[in-house]
Amino acid sequence: MFESAELGHKIDKATFEAEVPILREALLQAQYELIARAKFPVVILVGGVDGAGKSETVNLLNEWMDPRHIQTHGLGEPSPEELQRPLMWRFWRVLPPKGKIGILFGSWYTKPIVDKVLGKSKGAELDQHMEEVVRFEKMLTDEGALILKFWMHLSKKQQLKRLKALEANSATKWRVTPEDWERFELYDKFRKASERALRHTSTAEAPWLVVEGNDHRYRSLTVGKSILQAVRAFLDDATPPRRNLAPPLVPAIDNLHILKTLDLSQALSKKSYEAQLEKYQGRLNMLTREAGFKNISVMAVFEGNDAAGKGGAIRRVTGALDARRYQIIPIAAPTEEERAQPYLWRFWRHVPAHGRFVIFDRSWYGRVLVERVEGYCSEYDWMRAYSEIVDFEEQLSRNKAVVVKFWLSISPDEQLKRFKEREQIAFKQFKLTEEDWRNREKWGAYEAAVCDMVERTSTRYAPWTLVEANDKYFARIKVLKTLCKRIEQALG
Amino acid sequence: MFESAELGHKIDKATFEAEVPILREALLQAQYELIARAKFPVVILVGGVDGAGKSETVNLLNEWMDPRHIQTHGLGEPSPEELQRPLMWRFWRVLPPKGKIGILFGSWYTKPIVDKVLGKSKGAELDQHMEEVVRFEKMLTDEGALILKFWMHLSKKQQLKRLKALEANSATKWRVTPEDWERFELYDKFRKASERALRHTSTAEAPWLVVEGNDHRYRSLTVGKSILQAVRAFLDDATPPRRNLAPPLVPAIDNLHILKTLDLSQALSKKSYEAQLEKYQGRLNMLTREAGFKNISVMAVFEGNDAAGKGGAIRRVTGALDARRYQIIPIAAPTEEERAQPYLWRFWRHVPAHGRFVIFDRSWYGRVLVERVEGYCSEYDWMRAYSEIVDFEEQLSRNKAVVVKFWLSISPDEQLKRFKEREQIAFKQFKLTEEDWRNREKWGAYEAAVCDMVERTSTRYAPWTLVEANDKYFARIKVLKTLCKRIEQALG
């Protein structure tokens, strides 16, 4: 992996000075085209050995290009806000939007590699992390991002020489800290772990470029030219947007599916409902006040047929909670800022801190429901969403978020009845749109989408709860009960 | 102030139960209209005496209306991220966008009142704070917001009774903490400070409504009806948007103005430039590495004529900095999310933490420059911007942000020369637009706007630096020198 970055690459001064002005102009030109077209973001990762010129390279890129459209992020220790969320949250926060260049100095590679080097994690854990990284980067490239990963390398001998040289010069002495020397002692371990990480994550979409860092001219030109070529290639690509094929999903050929197994006739009397409502709201309220609740969070997802009673169910949940503790996120069309980011970005931004309760009224499942059925995205895009969502929810639950997902199911007849009721009541008319009637005509297609969704995204840590919702009382109690049970399990 | 909230207001159960369904339906109707039209945000503040039903009221509002479109924020102790910014930053973060209702439980009143009660501040400081609050709320209402401020009150006797009653009941006992009793001891002081604060801040645009909190039916109906009436009044207001008049600004009648006093012929030789560039870049670099820099931040604002060399000057500044330490915010048209908020919101979101350096390429001064000259906002709107900006910058500098503002000034002839150069150079063509040519025709109007801006917003803590920029070398060095001087002063 690192062999060719230990050959002693060098560029002489004359060549460098002749090439730089041409490179800079071409880089600027490419950058302005990138901004003007705003078709894709450029994510540049800079990692590698200390002293191999990481920060010098980043500073140089800011000098060569227009720094106003480069976002550089030095990601050191996570902040308290970041520590309360999944590891990846802080990286989602700083992803560049379309048209911009983001340079991440310290990335999703740093912690897994350092943990391995310091013996805090095993090789298998590193591999597992890297697998997740591959999936994450694949998602980014599927969303159109250009990812460039530079690994600045120095041989052990070169690093020693460099640290000593820095120390010898009074102007650069401050840059060598005791930690640098401690890390130098770990060179071999670091090299081994890095190689393992890089090997697993050098993919066709996002390959690593290992750059020998000893000669600043070689290093700078290599990085600059790599960026130029990649951005140009992406800008000049005249082929129509990639439409990867996904093998079509075949519905169960005997036409038996999970929604058919629901007994929608289940109902509760008003009296029984009221008694149980009080009971489970009380229990839910007490659960959110337990000491342990400070260390977990709840993300409750409400999906369901139109008019299935999501709003009513949500109100029975919030009725049990203190308004300062929860937040409801109604999912509507994405905003401009959200459209300039990968699909899941607008949900990541609402990931709660511990001790908080977030309710999603519709959710990231829109991709595999309405967007699939209405053809708002390609088949490939919604097919990949299943695994992206499963990854997302796994990260959440690993960070102690209780992810509870409800599908509220009603029969076509019941829906018709409710639509007609809504037409009659003044303040409910707002809730009924043309779109609701149109969706109704695609009942079968939605049903198939729901079945696939449940099958592909119901996991041990984030299972779907199907809620028989023809009877509102029954549905609300089932929702409350399920929430209580899941939170109780999490509190242990 | 509190007399009429100690009269023992009460509503009987029958009246309450008859009125609530009607009120709820009307509230919901109003809320849906608010959402559909998205013309203004509703900011509801809930403050007052402990035990007067603050949280019960907030929960009830969430129950009565559609909680999916209410954002409730319990603002307790500030987070580490918040502590690094001006006091108001955390409130700007949670302002509801147009069409939404935001309930703030704990607000910009809390800390000033509590500090006074605990003897941490003097009465004069409280008054000064309240003056700032009045200006802040005026800005919000000028931006179209509906502000509703509820103060839940209990007499001392009632509070004592209530705390005792809560303690006596095993289900509510947990709600009474030792701090509650400590605070009860301070009742008189709290009452006095609150009255002082409320008196100063009960304005026509945002009056306080003091509500007797003892009877939950009276309290709930009062708050509910007040909200309904206010939202309805704002929704039904058929008068055209208010166009407050501002007295016209008269330019100096002898036609002498500050830009004319600049000696644009000042220049530096290339040699002298290069020597000074190295010197001041080095000094700037060292300043950002001083230990004390961790406790301040820098906000550098670059404004100037088109083609005055803002980009080049910015690059000479960033050339001295580590890319991980700074961020450049190029100000373009506001995004959808930004348009749903008050004007300054999109700048508040970029206020840096301590130890950071943020450069604004154009800034909040757009309001009193391009928006004024092009008529993008009313005269009243840009007139009020002067004082809003002065307040903004005062808050920043009080929080140890060094606010450095540059106006880069060139002559019309020099601009023409540069425009023509840009037409010739391929990668500079991106920088020249039709708009630049149009702006040029309004040279006089822009000049007047610049003079007013400098006169009205150059303050002791955030002075303008006018930069003679016909010679780029001279301009860049003046920028670097000024930055060094201001940061040195701040580091003391």
C-alpha cells in the first residue's frame, strides 16, 4: 500500500514554478464552474502520518483556489453536543452542499484507526467500522458527491528526520509536541492499522491516493493535479446521469402479504380506551422521568395510510409528555438547503441529544413509499435507500436512541369514510388534499411498497410495529403500549 | 402591575367545558391558516412565578392545537456551544420560521431577572438589559412577528399554598425541589425585579399579559383566548403591509463627504509590499496562536465597490491563517430557510465560537447598501437596520468578538479599468456580471449609502476602516495591519 510512496519522489523547483501558475488557473476555472452549476459537492479527506504536510497541503489548496467557496473543517475532539449523537452526526453536519468544496481534516477514519493503534479496539472492530465507512461513502457517491481521499505518507525514517528538523528550527519548534513523539513510537502500529483501513476502503467510487509527503513540491502538485483531474472529469462528464439498474422486486406470487394478516376489526370500547389511555400515558410520563432516561433518546416514526390517524395518535403520545422534552418534526418537501445535500441529511439534522423525545410525522421512509410509487426517484435510488436506512437506524440505536416505527394501517373502506368526514368539517378540510384522492387510486402500489419496506427495514434494534387502525382507540393504545415497552427495555 | 392578577379570578367548570371545544376548534382553524399562508411567525413567551402553571399551560396549548406545528423550547442552562456566543445567540437559534408557533419557556427575560434577584447585577443593568430587549422585540415585530408574552402570576400566599399542596400529593411531590423553596424565600425580590422588567418591556407591539395562575380554568382560557384573538387579528388584517415612514436622509449640503477625503493615490512598490506582506502575515499568524486567542474570536467584514479587490485582500488574510481556524462566509441571496426568518438570522447562524476567525465576504450591510439603493426593501426597513446592526455588533464585541469592518474604496476610473481586464481573462469572466455594469451606473447613490453607513454604524467597539484600494498592494497591507492592531488590542 505505501511502497510507492517511499520511493523518494521529488519535483525540482523549476518544473514546480512552471507548472503551478497553469495548475492554479485551471483549478480556479474548475472551481467557478463547480459553483456556477452546483451539480455536485466535492468532499476532500486529508489523512496520514504526522509531519507529512497535511496542514500545509490544506492551506495551499485554500491559497490556490478561491477560499470563499471552500469549507475547511478541522475535526478534533467531539464537542459535548456531538458526543450525545452517533459518531457520524458531526460529519453529516459539515458535509459541503452541491457546488462547494469541503475539506475534512480529521475524518470518519481518524477515530477507528487511532482506537486500534492505542489498543482500544480489535482488528475485527476496525474492519467492521471500515465496512460501514464503505457503505457511507457509497451513499455519498450515489448521491453524486465526488470524494477525494488523500493519505499523506512518510516512511519511519523520513518522519524521524522531519520531526527533528522541525524541532531544530526556532520558528517551527512549537509544532512538535510531546504527543508527536509518543505517536512516533507507535509508527509501526499506526502504519499497520492504516494499511488495514485503507485497503478495505479503497473503492472504485472513492479510491485512496497515497502521497509521499517528504518533498513539498511533489506533494503539492500531486494533490492539486488529482483534484483538478477529478473535478474536471465530473464536470465534463456528458453521459446522462447514471441509472444503475436494480433487479425488480417481485411481490409474493401467492399474493399473501403481511398487511393481509392484520385483523383490522380489532377495537376498544370508549370506556376501556379511556382507562387504558390514562394508564399508558401515565406510564410513559413516568418513564421519561426516570433517571436513566437522561442516557437514552427516543425517535418515534409515524407512517401510515392517509387518514389513518397519525396526528391523533401523536397527540395522545405528546399528551403524556412535557412539552419541553419532545419535538415533532413534520416532514414536508425538502428546503433548498436540504436539496443540496444527500437524502438523509435532513433527518440527521434532527437527531436528538440524550434525554430528548423526537416524533417524526412521516419520515425517511418517504423514499421507499411515496417517492417509489410516484416515481420521484429512480428504482436504483429507492432500492439503495433500504440499506442506507438500516445503517442509519443501526447507528442511532447503537448511540442509545430507541427507534420506534409505526405503520398505521386502515382498510380502503375506512379511508373513504374518513375522507368524506373531513370534507364535512370546516377545520378538517385543511387535512384533505387532491393528492390524498390521487394516492388512493394507487392503493395496490402503496401496499406493495409498504410490504417491501417492512420486510427490508424491520430489524432487531428498530422493528416495525404494524398498527391496526380502523379503530382509533385500539390504534392509539397499541402505539402507547409499544412505546412504553420499548423504552422500558432500553432502560433495562 | 400584578394587582389585577391577585383578585382571585375563577371560571366555573360548566363554563369552561362549554367554552373549550369552541376555542379549540377556532385555535386549530387559525393555526392551519397560519401554516397555509406562512406570512408571519408567532413567538409565545411564558414566564412568571413558579407553580403558577407555566408548564401546564404550555402542555395544554400543545394539546389544544396541532403540536406538529408548534416548536416548544425549554431554555435552561446554556450549553457549552451557547456559552461561547453572545447571550442572544441561543434565542436566535430557536426562533420559529414564518407560519410556525414557537413557545419559549425561559426566554431573554430569565437571566436578567434572576441575576438581579440573586444580587449578581444592579438595577441599572437590569434596565439596560430591558432596553436591549425592547429593541430586539421591536426588530422582531418590524420583521412581521407576532409576539405574545404571558406572565403567570401567583400572590405570595397563593404560591406558598400551591407548593404545599404539591408536596402533600405523592403524585406531584417530585415537582417541588429544594430550589423551589429557596426561590420562594426570594419571592419579594423576584416580584420587584419582575415588575421592573415587565414595566420597561410592555410595549404596544409586544405587551405583557399578566395572568393569575391560581385557577387552572381561568388561566387556560385566558391564555387560549388571547392567542386566538391575536393570531386572528394578524391573519385578518386586510390593511396593506405597514410602511412606516422614515424621515429622508439629507446628504451633506456642501457635498463634502468622507469618501472624498480619501487619498486614493496612495500606493506601495512591489518590493515594499512583499516585505510588509511577509511581516504582517507573520504577525497575524502569531497572534492567532497566542494563548489568549482562545478567549476571543474575530469577525472580519469585507465590503467595497465592485472589483475593489475584496477577494484578493481576503486571500492575503487567509494566507496567514491555518485553514482549520477560519471560515469564509460568502454572502449571496438568502436561502428559503433564511427568508422565513428575520433579516439578521442568517448572520447570527455564522457567529463563531471563541478561538475562531470568520470572514464575511459582503455582510449584513447589504441591507443599507444594495437593498437600499436598489429598493429591495422599504426605506423604513433599511433605516431601522442601522440600529439593529449596531446592537448586533455591540453584543458580539461584548462577547469578545473582534469586529473589524473594511470598506474598500476605488475610483470610478479604476473600476472601469478592472472591469475591462476581467473581460479579457478567461477565469476572471465569472467575476463580472451584468449586475456589475448596472451598479456602476448608480455610483452616486451607492456613495451616499456608504457615507450614511459609515456615519451610522462606526462605533467605538466596531469602527469602520476605509481602505484606499486603487493600489491593491496598499489596500492589502492596510487590511492586514488593521487586523493585527485590532487583535493586539483585544489580546491586551
